[in-house]
Amino acid sequence: MAFHILAGYNTGMQTSDIRASHPNKRSGSGRLDGNFLSASIFQISLTLLLYVSLGISSSSAADVSLDREGKELGSAPISWETGRALFTKKDYLAAQSYFKRVETNFPESPFAEPAFFFGAECYFRSNQTREAHLAYKEFCNRFPKSKWIPEALLRRGEFLIKSGPPDQLGEIFSRLEEQRSENPVARDALGKLLRMTPGNFFAAIILTDRGKQLFERGDYTSARKYFARAVLSYPNDTDYPDDLFYQAECDRLLGQTAAAAAAYNELILKFPTHQQAVAAYDRLSSGQ
């Protein structure tokens, strides 16, 4: 990971030191000062390393240099670098001030994404849990495809389980479940959150919500797997009638009429007054 490369890297230079450098500084003999040349080359090398470690292409680096008005954006990578160094030293308050500079002044910079995430981490590691939760939520909304999404969702879930409100947990569990098969970080985060919830209550919610997402997309084969798992594993859950009905609907839409009829009849027998039982009766009566 890029930040592991930079985590222990201490330049020994402050932002003010870099800004104070002048490209035409010469020694008293009229030649370029050797120390100045070494420092300049070091600064350029460090910037290139920063671009490479963050996966920024040469064209992206050019975008970082100037904004639309031609204003230099050099302070975006410098602020990020300084904030990361302070974060490594556990000076979270100072680090956050530099991450905020990137967030506020350079929201379109390639450094904005890591700055947003590590800004939220500063709150979390400073035990400002509510502020951290809100920052992680903003990060998830702003960068929905970020590689740090599973970690941000984990932090949000931990906060909601302990402090509430719990009604947002379903969305968090569903997003982690969606990534679980291809992302080991998401799989580990989901497992940790499930272990924190008594009776795996939210496991049933995950299965139901994910099944409905797939059902709405028309992927009835995959959706049925989730509804069937919920029906089999959580027969006492309040969503059981919904799960059983949607399982039957998937069977019907997949042409499995006998399996669909069996599930409709089971629903009517077990929950005769439930609204889904009424819908099941209509399906059987109409021969759909």
C-alpha cells in the first residue's frame, strides 16, 4: 500500500522550508550552491516518489500542478505529505489540519481521497467517535469506489452498533456483503460486525436486502440463493414471510412452478394473515 511506503519516511523538512527554496539561489562565487542543488534534487525525487506511490500518472501530476486559473497546486501534495508524516507520529490534531487543507482547497486533487480517509482516521484515533462516523459517511458518499470503503464501513458499523441509530446498519451490511466475495477486507469487516451483533440479527437483514437488490435487477437465480439462505437459517426472523414470498417469486419467474406453489402454500399455512400470504393466495388463484 502506498501509505506503508511513506509511513516511516521523514524528510526532515517542513512545508515552509520547501517554500523558502528559490530556483535561482547561487553561491557567492556565482555558481549554483551544491547544498541547494542537492536539496532541490531531493525535493523533486520525493515528489516523484509520492506520485508513484499513490499511483498518480504523469498526466495526473500535471493536473495537480495547476488549477483552472493557473494557480499552483503544489501545496496539495506537500500538505498531504506533511499530514501523513504527522499522522505516523500520532499527532492527529496537527495531521488533520493538513488533511483539511487538501479536502477544502484541492477537492479534485488525486490527494483528496486519501486526505478525506485519513482525516476521518484522525477523528477515530482521537476517540472523537461521532465526528469520525460522520467523516467516514462523507467519505463513503464522495468516494464510493475507493479501496478504503470496507474500512470506512467497518468504522461506521462499529459506531452504530455501540451508539446507534441502528437503522443505518442494513445499508452498511448490504454494501459489505456486495463486496464480500471479491474483497477479503470487506469479508473480514462484515464478519467482525456480525460477531458484534447479538444473535446475528443483522445477518438476516443482509440476506434479505441483498436478495431484494438482485431481485430488482432481474437476477432471480442469485436472488433466490439469498432468500433461501434466510429462510433456512432464520425461520424466526420478522422478515421470514417476505423471504419465503420472494423465494417463491424467484421460483415462479424462473419457471419452477412446483417449487413456487409449495412456497406459496407454506406461507399461507404459517402466516395466514400476513400481507404476503394474501399475495401468495392471489398468485395461486390466478395460476401465475
